[in-house]
Amino acid sequence: MISDLLFDCDLLLSDSTYFPGRCADIMFQNRSIGKLGVLHPDVITAFDLKLPCAALELNLQALQ
């Protein structure tokens, strides 16, 4: 059941896609299954976005 799933987040310091200090690895059973964070201004500009954005990357296969 979904209520049995426990997740944790660890601060991620080395991903240039995200704003420094505003990104975390999503951890499940002591392994990274994704990332969550605020996009770096260079990424926002490269994709011609007008407002600050956050992104979530999640590997759903890791939950099987």
C-alpha cells in the first residue's frame, strides 16, 4: 500500500540544472529514485520560460 512507502530527501549540491542549494535527491529504500528542485536561471532562460519554475523527476519503476 502507498501508506507503507517511506521517502526521504537529501540535499543535492552538484546538479547544474537546479538553483544551488535548492535541489534534493528523493530517496526510497536508501537509493535515489528522483530529484526535486528549483530550476537554475540559465535553464529557465534556455527554455524561454517567463517565471521561476520547479521540476520533479521520479523513476516510478524503482517503486516496483
